[in-house]
Amino acid sequence: MTALNELRLLPWSGPGDKPCYLSTDDQGGYMSRLADNVEAIQLGTASELLEAASRTLDDQDADAVELRRLSHILTGALKDVLRVAVSRGRLSAVSQPHD
């Protein structure tokens, strides 16, 4: 069985918003590739949202409803990006040689 620090945190959550992990020795396997693709989509979406947020914040006519909606979607994107960062941090910590 793979040790907890070697598990891959997947870019989605399970029931009750609990984290999902992948235990595999096959980094090119179906679930690993699926997780890689989902992460790429999440990071791309975050990048697009950042551009949209900049435009909205520059718009002096943006109303409170627009700004709340923007905050809501940015919060979701930030949660996704943070999960990717945590996952990749764990992956790099496991794959780096120890002194």
C-alpha cells in the first residue's frame, strides 16, 4: 500500500467536500491522466477568470451584484488552484531525491 505522503490529491472532492486521493504506481494511467487534464482545465479557467475579474474591477459601473458574483466564482477557482498547488507540492516532495 502507498504511504499517505505518496498519495496524489485529486483535483476534485468527494461527498461532503472531502478530499479524494489516488494511490497508483502508474503515473501514466487513466486516473492520473484524467487528474492531469482536470487540473489543466482548472488552471486555464482560473487564468480566464483573472482576466475577467480585472476587466470587471476596472469597470466603474460594475454593481454590487456583479462584484458578489465575481467574488463567488473567484473563490471557487482559488479553491481549485490551491488544491492543484497542494497536490503538485506533494508530488514534487515525493519525487525529489532526499539528501
